[in-house]
Amino acid sequence: MCSLFGLIDFKGCLSTHTKNKILNTLARECQVRGTDATGIAYNFNDRLRIYKRPIPARKMKIHIPHGVNVVMGHTHMTTQGNAQFNQNNHPFLGHVDGNSFALAHNGVLWNDKDLRMDENLPQTSVESGQGQLHLVCRRK
């Protein structure tokens, strides 16, 4: 199954170099739970940034800009859909009431087609049940 990792520099006392080193180490250690894709999300200049690629963490260089103090990360093991289509990988981008958010999770939603019908959810390009969970969360 996938893995979640992250960093919160609550007091802003770590250098950008140290944060990048920690994030790359965490990602590499987490890839044991998924090598199909790696991604991170963070806010920078009042914008949500998501960087994800269909590659294992050991091949991805994570580099956050100066001033970023909170980062969410994910390593992905594909259970549904094709990881080569980057829209299937985490973190997912969502929008609610004009605000953006990022979502990553560790799990599989097998009843996504039923939820789509029962909840009248919009269509998406995401091929996997993981993406359908994203849509359910957006709605709440």
C-alpha cells in the first residue's frame, strides 16, 4: 500500500537545505510502500503547489522553495488505474468554494462507481478509486 510523509517546521528554524534533505530522506524511506509514483504538496506565495511524477522517490529530487514550512508527501503503489497517467497519482488537487486543497491518502476505495452514482459526483480524468475518494472529500 502507499505511504504518507511530511514535514512541519512549526517555528521556522530549519534551513531550506535541511528541509529538502529531510524530505528526500523521508520519501526514499517511504518508497518501500510504493514505488510507482511520488508527490508533494505545499503552499508558496499564497498558492498551492503540487509536484508529482510517476517515478520512485529514489529517482525524484524534492526541492521546496525558501519559506515553505509545511509539506505533505506521498509514495504510491498502484492498485487501480495507470500510474503513468500522472493525474492518477497523489496528492490530488481539489477546489471548494474558490479555495484549493491537496489530498493524499493511504487506502483503496473499491465502491467508487457506486458512490459516483449515489452521490451524483462529477466526472474526472482520474482512473482510480483513489481519485473518487478525492471527489467525495471535495463534496463535504
